[in-house]
Amino acid sequence: MSKSFKTFLKHTAKDYHNQSVNPPVVRASTIIFKSMQDIRKTQDKAKKDPTGGHYDYGRQGTSTTYILSQILKKIEESHHVFLTPTGFGAVFLAIFSVTRPGDEIIVADPTYSPTRLLTQEFLKEFNIKTTFYDPHNLKTIEKKITKKTKLIFVENPGSNSFDFQDLSKILSIAKKNKILTAIDNTWGTPYFFKPIKLGFDMSIVSATKYYSGASGFMGLKIKSKNKNSVIKFVNSLKLFGYGYSWGGFESLALYQDKREQGNRQFLNLPKDEHLVRLHIGLEDPKDLIEDLKKSLKHIK
Ligand SMILES: Cc1ncc(COP(=O)(O)O)c(C=O)c1O
């Protein structure tokens, strides 16, 4: 990519079509061909070049999804991009594309809780075993590797507790043991960090967040013997909404109770420490700081 990244993002769609500024949104199920020979030609091309945008049915993709995947491929600097309807669909696809009954996978303990449920509960029914590693002690990965280990699934930083992990170390453990690696890179996005370049086999991004790269999503660890006063701090915020997800224009806050933390093995939070998660939106920072300052006074 010779242009600056910002220029690339503004102009790249033009490389694929020459009409409207943005590629038209094409939706399709049936695709009509001029003749049987025409159908066969497209099918032969798809066989030779499976990622080349040759489709004989709309579910395989359209010109719009092809352009998007080509652009994301350049951003990720990857061999190929698979698009799924949601980020969680991508987590599912990455895991199921490489695991088979009898395999084992090792997953970051602070992983997004639906990913935890998918691996811990759902995979079990397919005779695929999940163990979790401590993001602060990577020896726990080495201890859990067996001959059956197929995949190490990383999420960085850890969900809700924002643990930053030594990704190079994780990769060297995986490569030494010939184990595949996948990372949920939704927080960093390939705008800031390119996992495939570092050596990961698969990189996952939920584009319902800021693919778009902003990192305004963070956690606070608050020390207090009075849990209700910490909840009062959260409830007193006027400019923050209370809801799941992040990456939108609106600021959000959540007190991280057991339900949000998930069934973690290695969190070990002392009774007088509380986690609060903030997503910083696009409001004026001065107003947000003022709101936080006023509400923090409730903590006892
Ligand atoms: C880290 C992470 N990965 C994946 C997802 C799932 O993305 P989606 O909501 O697009 O399915 C989320 C959603 O909150 C997330 O926080």
C-alpha cells in the first residue's frame, strides 16, 4: 500500500468500479446467466480461483461483498478474508473451520463471554475439549498443550479486564508445538495492529464496533469496601448509557458484576476491588470528564 492509510481508505473503492463514489449495494439470491456455457465458464473460473469473486448463486457473495473483502484483505495484509453477518459469526467460523471431534483448543481466560460459552459448552457436545490459559502467566498454555491441541484462541486485550498479553510469546509457543492460532482483534483492529503480519493464522474483527480503530474502550479497577457506592458512581453518570457492546458514537458504562465477568478461572478479584467498563463516545471530552468527576464523588 504506497498511499497513506487515510488516503487509501478514501479512494480504494474506486479501484473496483467506475460509477458511483461508493460501490453500489448489490443483493442477490439467483444470478442470471446468458447461457449454460456462461454458467460453466463462471463455475470453472470459481474452481480455479475460489476467492476471485466468481459466483453462480447470491449466497456465495456479490460484487459488493467481493469489493469489501478485497479492501479488508489489503488492510489485514492477509491471504484471504471471509465475511460473516456478525463478529460472533466470525469467531464461530474461525474455530469450526479447523477443529474436529477429538481435538482440543486452548482459549484466553478473559475471552468475550459468548466465545467462552461456545468453546466451553457447545464444542463439548462435538467432543472438542476446551481449556483456558491465564493471560498473565503464559506457562499455563504450555502446561495445557497435548498431542490433540489444534488451536490457541487469543483475545487481546482480555474482555472486560483488558489484560494485554505477550502475543509474540504466545506465537512462539504455538509454532514450536505446530498449533494453529486465532486472535479476536476487535479492540485493536488492523488499523493499529495486524495479527497476520505478526504470525497469527487467523485474525477476527467485529465490524459492529469501530473497525474504523479508536481504542476508547477501557476498564477501571476501583478499590472500595462499599460495592453499592461504586454502583452509585456508575448510575450517576448523565452522559453514559448502560448497555452492552461498544464502538458506537455514544458513551456507555457498565459495572462488571459476576454476570459480566463470566465464569473466569484466573480473575481472582479481591472483594474490595470492582471493575467498571467505559466506552468513550464522540461527545465533547470536557463534558465527559465533568460528568465522571461529579459521579466519582459517590465512591466511598
Ligand atoms: C471482543 C468481541 N468479539 C466479538 C464480538 C461479537 O461481535 P458482534 O456483536 O458483531 O457479533 C464482540 C461483541 O461485543 C466483542 O466485544
